[in-house]
Amino acid sequence: MQYEGTTRHRPMRLATILPHASVEPVVAAAAPDSSWIELAGLTGRPVSRLEEGLPWLLAHVTHLAERAAAWRGPRYRASEFVFMPPVVRPPAFRDFQAFEQHAKTCRAQHGWAMVPAWYEIPVFYFSNPSALTGHNAEVWAPAGAQELDYELELGVVIGRAGRDIPPARAWEHVAGFTILNDFSARDLQRAEVAMGLGPAKGKDFATGLGPALVTRDECADRIRGEELSLAMGARVNGRELSRGTTASLHHSIPRLVAQASRDAELYPGDLIGTGTVGTGCLLELGPENTGGWLKPGDIVELEIERLGVLRHRIVARPR
């Protein structure tokens, strides 16, 4: 998938990487030559977790990009590390359902009509911040599940704390964006939702995130008022199955931030998922039309304009 209208300069990307020769993750920034530079070296400040440095980084992002371009010190090449989730363990992970097409299709499959309140209130559930998995990692279905699915979502990372944030000020609290794959066990989820609670075990086993955090300023020309416009797509084994855009969000990102912060403190590193874009999962498309549910050996690739590609390999559950 190739997108037009990319930036003329390399986006500012921040990541958490695990060097092959280390047991400790390293917070890093991308250099123009696609290598990665330890953030502590660029900033002269200790940064053990990305969320700890986000408020400072947001205030110095232009300077940071200039330092990365001129850097002559040590760096990591792609062959020397694996990607972890950009924010390894967010303080909180809220996943919304903000795309109308996905909401309507999924509700219809349960025999439910859309309720008027959906159009007024951005709804979310708290997902598992301890189950995030990075780019190129392996994912397997949870015990007893036969219907493993992907979900193509945009991840929004909070960079500045706040409470009761109005939509008009919400962008100021957004550090940037990443790709989110809300892996779902549909058979487990179906049973949970039927009982009036959930999703729980149908969702909390694995969520893909990454490969990096792209700072908000790198997408500034795609933001008009409350709308962000980035093309989105998903492939399984190289076959494109899903295509959409963040511009089709019914509830805008500023509205999601405002809802999340109502009578609640948001903290740097908090993760907000937009929910699945229309056609962005096998459940919507119909597994009978796509070759079935995900199975061991499948390669799932999610791509969002300017953010890159998030890839996972499906494997059998370890015994």
C-alpha cells in the first residue's frame, strides 16, 4: 500500500527497543538514516521509560529532530534489536468504539439496532495495559478460542497530563500516534457480551502496538479542527482485506480525549484506541469471505499513513 502526500522530511519517531545483547529496554529516537539513537544521549537526560520523558520531549521536539539529524555518536541498526511497544505499560488503556460503520455492522450481527446514545456519547472499555506486544512479535489465540481476529485501529498517546480537558484544548495533550491491533477472540467475546459484561478474556490476551510513536506535529498538516485524516489498511499474508481512513471517525480524537478525562486524570503515556475502522476486522468482512479466522502461520500487517507498518505472526499457543 503506497500513500500520497507524505511529509518532505522524516517524521520524528520515538520507540522502545530491546537490543539483542541487553535485558534492559532502551528508549530511542529515529535518525534520518533509519538507525536509532538512545534518547538519553540525545537529550542529556536519563529516560528509562518513554512516558517519563514525553512532557519534556513535546516541548523540545524540533530541537530533538535537529540533534538526531546531526548525531555522530553510537546508534542501533535494525538488525541489532527488536521493537517493544512504544509505551511498554501505559498507566491506562482506554479503547473506544468511535467509527460508525464498525459499530453498526457489529451490532447488526448480534441482532441489535444502533442506539441514539451511541451518537452522543463516545463509549470505551478499559483494556489490559500489561498485554501489549510490539512490532514483529508472535501472537497466539487464548486457550479454547477458535476465532482469532485482528482489529485495525489508531492508537493515541497522551503526552501532557490533564483532567476535564475541553475538546478545544485536547490536541495540546496528545503526544502522537501509533498503530494499534486489538487482537480479539470472537468466540470468547461473544459469550461474554451475551452476559452483559465484557469484552474481557476475548480481548486482554494481546494487543499489538507500534512500531513507533510518531509525534503529533508530524501530522499537523493532516489535522483540520478536530479531524485527523490518515489512510489505514490491513493485510493478511500480503492480501489487502481492509482499507479506511481516520477521517471517518464519528467521534473525533479531541472528543475521545475529553470524554476520557471527564472527572478523571489523564497521565503521560496513557493509551487511547479509536476503535476499529470500518471493514477493519474479519468479523465485519465475514471470515467466509477472507479465508477464515486467523491461524498459525498467518502474517498480519496493519498500515497507517505516516506511521508505518505493524506486523505480527500468528503461532500456535505454547503448551
